[in-house]
Amino acid sequence: MNQTQDMNTAAQLNAATQLIAVGFNTILPYDDVASAWLQLRDPKTGVLLPMHLELMGPEHPARKQAAFQQTRRVREGMLKTGKPSFEDPEAEDSTEPERVADLVLSWKIDLPNAPVFSRNQLAVLFRTKRWVLTQVKVALDERDRFIQRSDGN
């Protein structure tokens, strides 16, 4: 191929890519978002509470990095022993509040004198109010929560 043919091919590819993108955006007007808000609910009544948590979505770079690191640890363990190794369930349970707190970016609390967000305070909250931890874990697994319309509707 000569330079003119290369440029024509590149232009055709670019035009085709744009056409496909426009077409897909028309029929699939949704995009992944890096984060989304969860408003906590009363665990007994379901009434919305004045606390919101901003959660990392599955496509958030830090969340993906954490998942990759976990996969690497499992693979390294398999390479060393030849079989899968699992963390002790008690140890896993004791570190869960911190692991989940790492996936929360911020909070909004609609009350006067509300505490300022910190990962440590959130981990303490998760340890003392396991129902909050459960709501966050469920929300983190809701893929639809982290998908929004790209056309603004």
C-alpha cells in the first residue's frame, strides 16, 4: 500500500468508527459512570435516611485496581502451592469493613454538625452498624446503579 491508500483507508476507518459510534449511541444511549450515590434506608421500615454514600462503580479505576490486586494475590498463591488458597473466614470478616470502606469516596449527611467524611470513621460505622455495611455491599453489586443515560434523559 502506498501513502495515499493508507490515508484513504484511515479516513474510511475513521468515518466507519464515527458512524458506528453515532448508531450505537442512538440505540444504546447509556454509559458506565465511575461513581453513584446510595441513600441509606431504615433497615426495618425502608424509609430513606439523611445519609448518602458515594460509591465507586465497577469501572472506577481504583476499584478495578483493587480487584486486579486481589486476583493477583489468588494467582500467586496458586502458583506457590498448586491449589487455590482461601483467607480464613474470620480474618476475612474482620477486614471486610475496611475493604468496603475503601470503595466509598465520600458521604453527605443531611444533619447539623454532621461529621466530616473519613475512611476510618466509615470503617467504624460499618463495624458497629453491620446493616449499613450490608446495604453498601448490596449497592456495590448493583451494576445498574452505575449506568446512566448518555443523552441526558
